[in-house]
Amino acid sequence: MYPVIWYHRQVQTRRLGTSELKVPVICLGTMNWGQQNSEEEAHRQLDYAVTQRGLYFIDTAEIYPIPPEPEKQGRTERYIGNWLKRRGKRDDLVIATKVAASDLIRTRDTGPIPKYDKKSIREAIDGSLKRLQTDYVDLYQVHFPERKTNFFGVRGYMHSPDDSSTPIAETLEALGELVKEGKVRYIGVSNETPWGVNKYLSIAKEKSLPSIISIQNQYSLLNRTFEIGLAEISVKEHVGLLAYSALNMGVLTGKYLDGARPPGARFTIYERNQARYNPEHAQEAIRQYVQLAQRHGLRPEHLALAFVISREFVTSVIIGATSVDQLKSDIDSAEIHLSREILDEIENIHRHYPDVTH
């Protein structure tokens, strides 16, 4: 029997979809661990977040760390698993991970490119459970669509008539088997479109399969495209948003303005995703949000994170930090309530610079 996690320590909690879980409005993201963070640093973040701040919601993925490299795949889950073993307690945590259909996956015997079919999903969960050193995960998410559609920063949809992806019904049936077996408590999606979410919901209802309770997509001051088609679905169908990159990979702190490249920062080390999260045409919008925060005596990251937390369709904001000090500051944003004046000023900037990154 799974524990009913229904308590509130330091950080505000919200119900996750239609589940019995309540999770903190801040979720500990882990995609840097094994790339920018060592195992020792990852364990320090876990100790601080869980023990000192009551942040018991942890998100990871089989493909982490990012940027993905085949030889490092699964390292992040191993770090968490070693910490869980050392801690000796697991049932007071909500642990989420993801399955990926990607040619970057090299640790599964599913052929050249794993898919979201039954065989591949079963191999994926067994691998994740082994690395995490647990016998179940609370939330198992489909990392991104296998079908050809627009996600990961692609704005326009280009139809592909030769799409041969695994039917969503088969994926749901595979996930449903894992739920029945107790390896997975709840399921969710990530980087999905309105069409995709509706298909998951309608097929689950039609075939009496487990329904998705969450969607993990990017949402930030610079990219509010989730509001266009997905926010209504999220609220009315109780599919909570787990927002990632709410700081646009650190861009909304202002640390990259005027071409700055701080030592050790992600975009100082890696070129990957700069065009998506920190394009030249977004610099004035970034500057205005930073200046807005400063006028009101706020840290820019607190403004950006507090805004995302304030949205009705958001259940939790996934934060990724490279140090405990950075983690502490990000968690502190959960205590900030933005005034009507600040929210109005945010809307004014957004009207002039709508969704400048995607």
C-alpha cells in the first residue's frame, strides 16, 4: 500500500491533478546532475531541499543529464538512487521520472531508436527503478511525443503523412500495466500539445485506462504559449502543469544581459539551446523584467518564479540549481506574493513582448 502524502511543511502544497498527492509548489529538478554537478553536490542539494526545506518532490528522467550524452545517460537517476540508499527512507518522497523515445537512448535493448511501445516502456521503467534503487515511482511521464509534431521550441506545426509512431492507445496500455503492477502510481506527459493531451484523456476514458494527471512543459515570463491552448485543458481536466525552465535556463536572472557569460553558467559552458532560451530579439524583454523586479526590491529570479507559481493551472515549478545557495534562493520564491501592481506591469511588458522565446 502506498503512503498518502498529504502534508505541508515549509513550502505551500497543491494537489497533483486528480491524484491523492499534494506536492510542493517547488519541485527539485535534476537535469544538471552528472553534467554540471557532481554526485556529492547533488546529494548536498537533496539533503538541503528535503531535510531543511521540506521539498519532497523530485523530478528526473532516464535520459538525464542534459545535454544528453549516451555514455552519461542514467547517471542522474543513479545519483538519486545512491542518495536514497544512504538515506534509508523513500516513502515520504514523491519521485517522478520519464521515459524517452529517442536515438540518444543506448542502455535499452530495443533496437536503434526506442519507441513508446510496450516492450520499450517496460525496459525503460525497469532500468529507472534499478538506477533509483526503488520498487516504484510516484509519477511516470512520457518525456516528449514520439510522433512528428512541434515541441522543444518549434513554433509551427508541419504535418507529416508518413508518421509511423506508436499509437497513443498502445502507450497508455503499456503504462496502465505498470500501474496495475505497482511499479508506477500515476502517469503524465511532457512537451505535449493540446491535441496530444486530449488524445491521452479521451483514449483513457474510452478504454478505462489510467488518465494522465500532469503535463511538464516550459512556461515562463518569456514563453507563455501554454496559455493559448493548454491552460484551459489543464484547469478543466485537472492536468496540472509542472513548469520547467521558468527562468529560461537562468536568462531571467539577467546574468547574460549585454553579452555577459559568468564563469560556470550553463550558456558559458554550452552553446546548446541558446537560440531557444536567450535569443538576441528577447534581450529588451529580459531587461524590462529585470528592471521591474529591481524597482520593487525583488531579485529577478524571485519575480520570474513567483509569477509562474501564481498561475491557476500551475501545480509546481521545477527548479534546477548548480549550488545550494542558488537552490535556497529559488525555493525562497515560493514565499513571495506579487501585488496587483506588479502583475499589471508584467502584463504590460508581455503585451509589448509576447512570447519572445519558445
